[in-house]
Amino acid sequence: MALPRMALAGAQLEEPMIDAVRNALTASIHSSAPPIPEFNDTASRLAYLRWLGEMSERLKKKLPEPQARIEFLQTVWYETRRSALEVSLVLGLIQVESNFRKFAVSSAGARGLMQVMPFWTRVIGDGDAAQLFRMQTNLRFGCVILRHYLGLENGDLFLALGRYNGSRGKSPYPDAVFANQRNWKFVDRPSAD
């Protein structure tokens, strides 16, 4: 049995938070809304399905099992919408952090797809760090944390990504995420039926 490869993630830093921020993050994590996309109209649903089909093809080599791939993409799409993040950005971040490995562990101890540090489960979760290996939990934590860092950095994505990685102000990590984000950009081309 081969040992899993270590992830190359940096270490998010545990920082003091005021109670209002901690409570807001906790509420975001504990929201039990299922990741089921809802649409106001047929055109939006069809655009989502085109995105899902294209991303599924692109992700096939990383996640070969079709049902797991669809569930992953549906959850990423849902959690990015929930956190007001670009889905291509989060997919690029996941590629850099874990290369789409659900059970990745970094040398700093970060876990899962989005390489969330276990202290976050104590700060805004229930303290069970093993939950970071659950896809939906990890994606929810990662997206909420990134959104939090964007707020701290007044919308500066470069600084927020650096903070997420524990390398604030240094360019290699944000540059890697931006480069990988290009792999997940989607230009919708509806059919002319």
C-alpha cells in the first residue's frame, strides 16, 4: 500500500478574531443547506449544465469516477456561489493545494481538498478535525475562510490568497493559483436551437 503524497500547502495562521467574526464564520459553517443548485429560470439551469459537462470532462483525469466527479463539481459550484467566490478561482486553488486529493495532508498539517488547517475546526467548527476529510465540509470551510480573508484584505485577492496559504505578501502562491485558475475558466456557448 503506497503512502499518500504530501500536499505542498503552506500553513494558514491562527489569528485572534472578535466574537462577531467568529460567530458569523461559525454560522456559515453550520448552515445545513444541501448543495443542490436552484435556478430562477431554464436558461440559468442550462448554463449550469453546460458548465458541469465541460468541467467534468476537464476533471476526468483527476477524478475518474463519474458520480464522485459530478458530486464534487456540484458541491464546489454551490459553495462558491454561497461564498460569492469565482468557481474557477476555487478550482485553481484546489489544484494548487491538493491536486484534487480528498485525503491530502500537508507538512504543516492542513487537510483535504482545500488544505484547511485543523485549528479552524476548533475556532469555527465543532473541533472534529477529521471532518476536514469530508468533501462538503472541507469545501465549505475553505470557501468561508477565503471569503473571510478577502474581507480582511478589503477585496485584495493577491493578499487574501497569501493569507490563506500563510505566505501573505509573497507572490509564488497567489501566482500559482491564478495560473491554475486559467485551467477552469468557462466561456458559455449556448446552442442556437
